[in-house]
Amino acid sequence: MPANTVPSTTATATASAAAAPAPARPPRRLRQVLSLDDFERLARRHLPRPIHAYISGAVEDNASLADNRRAFAELAFVPRALVGVAQRDPSFELFGRRYGAPFGVAPMGIAALSAYRGDLVLAQAAQQAGVPAIMSGSSLIRLEEVMAAAPHTWFQAYLPGDQGQIDALLDRVAAAGVQTLVITVDTPVAANRENNVRAGFSTPLRPGPSLAWQGISHPRWLFGSFLKTLWRHGMPHFENNYAHRGAPILSASVMRDFSDRSHLAWPHLAAIRQRWQGQLVVKGILSAADAVLARDHGADGLIVSNHGGRQLDGAVAPLRVLPGIVRAVPGLPVMLDSGVRRGTDVLKALALGARCVFVGRPFNYAASVAGPAGVTHAMALLREEVLRDMAMLGATRLDQVTPACVRHAQAWDAF
């Protein structure tokens, strides 16, 4: 396919029949969206500045945010030729399920503020595409509603303040039908998100002339997302931090719901493992030593992540530590998020040992500018890139994407 041609969202004819069903042709206004980055440009115009800043920004000097992308750029492919790639299968197995492509939706808080019913949109699009999705604990739609619409969605919990509250939340999550629980461990205290302050975003949201102007000057978002939500569903609340409903997004008591988690330690994970009967994934691991501890405390899988650069600025890019973590916990599924934007990024992570990757901001942007059709198109674009890149790499199955397929871009063989 020529580089300047819009990729078809229909599954390529050379792909295996095991792949996800072909999505519908995208709306006309999305046909010039050729990559995930194109959604960010649309979202910057569509969203009020404070909300766009909340999604796009990281912390302090954005050092980790930038290095997440730089780490992918520093790896180069070593493709093989004439191996016969007419039939390619991008599917993979994880926790007893077969998924149609090696990427999924990362958990994103307050997605229903940037897109109408955002958590539902993301989960349903992922299920239709046959890829995993993780719902954030900082979400504005009840977990039970999302699970009823997309039963295989994973749930990411931010653990509340004491073991009794943790147990009650676990019981609620289990009763909702969640099979895979993700515990995020890289948020012991609130991060220094200066970009939020500069752009006027706060939790709770503080009504005022500036926020009002941002809404009025972005009418598609105002009427299509915010006012539509208020009219049909009332004021958004943080629905899933506890076993009970949390504070409304405009309430001063929101800060109570986001009190720091500095008390959490490995014994809490051990207690969760004892109570939780489903799959347990630990997210936010950047150290091989912590990977071993997580495994020894009962984790069924790990997500190597620096929270998209949104926690400790200067934290190492996940791709850089991925091989060491994979070696430290042989046999344990290791996944990755933070910085994935292209099919080439997906394959580079797989080459270094990841089972799959998760993508956050681009899918959030896609939901905000075009709802379900936007997310479907974004997933189709990424899947087509993976299939095309597999062909050019010389791989017909994901298990053929190995460390031999990549090398550091600065390394070269002496003559």
C-alpha cells in the first residue's frame, strides 16, 4: 500500500482468518486520519484547553514523556527477506483468551469527561475489535454498566485507604464479573502536574469565567459531551474508587477520594492475592527486583509502565528496562505501556519480550473527536500497521518477532 494512501479499515486479505472482524468504513471526516497522531491534532481543536492539557501533559519537565518516544526511535529493525508473508496472523493468547491484535486500551481516568460515555465507548470498541481494554478506577461511569456492555473488560483499581475498604472494593469488582484485576503501584502520592495548573485544570473542577469560556468556545464538546452527560445522566461522579459511589467531579471532597496511597506495601498485594480469585496484574513496574517481588506475591502478569510519564519525571522509559524484566520473571506474561503510537512500536516491544502493549492517549483522543467510530478507526489503523510491518519485517506470526529482529540504531557491524 503506498504511503500516502488511507489504510482500509477492512482486515487485509492476507491476514489470518483468526483476526478480528472487519470494522465498517469510517465516516468521511475520518478518512484523512492516517495515524494515531492525527487524532491528537483534531482533539487539540475539539477539547477545551484544560481537558486537552489533562490528557496530553505529563509532569514537571516532561522528561519521561519525551524519553518514552525516544526509546522506540533508538531501536532499528533487521528485516528478513523472501520468507513468504502472504498469510499473517496478528493474534495472541493471554490468560486463556485469544485476542485479535497485540495491543489494547490502557486505563485512562475521567475519559467520560473528554468523550461522551468515554469508558463505555472505549470498552465496547475494544471488545468489537477483539483486543483487551482496561477500565480506570478514576472513571465516571459505574463499573457494573461497563461490564454489562463489554464483559471481558479488565479493571484497574486505585486502592483505598485501609484493608477493609480494599476488601469491599474487591468484592464489588468480583460481583461485577471482572476476571482480570489490575493494581497500579506507581502512584504513592499525587504527581506534580504543573501543566494542569497552567492550563486551568483541577480536581475538582472549579467553575469560573475561564472554564465557562473554554466550554462556550468549544461548542461541539460542550453540547456533544458535557451538557449531554448532564442532561441524560446528571453530574458525573467518581464511581469506582470505592465499593460505594465517590464524590461528584465538581465537589471539594474529590480530594478526599484521591488522598495519597503512601501507606501501601507488598503485604497489601499479598492480601489482595489471597482474596481475589481472578487474574491479578500489577501495573507500574520498572525494576526487575520489583517484578520478582510481584511474581512472588502472586501476580499473574505485569505491565511495565511509567504511567505515560505522568508520575515521577525522569523515570526510565519502560522499553529500556523491558528485556531485563522479562528475563527476571521467565514464564510470566509481561506487557508494556507508555509511548506506543505506531505498529512499529508494537513490534519493537514484542521483539524485546512483551506479550502485548497498551495505548492510552490516542484512543482517548479518538473517542473525544468521533466517539465509537473514532476508536474503531484508530484501532483499525494500528492493526493495519502491525500487519503491514510484520510483512516487511518478514514475520507471519507474532512469536517470530524476537530480539533478533531489532538492534540499537547506533550499533553497526565493523567491516
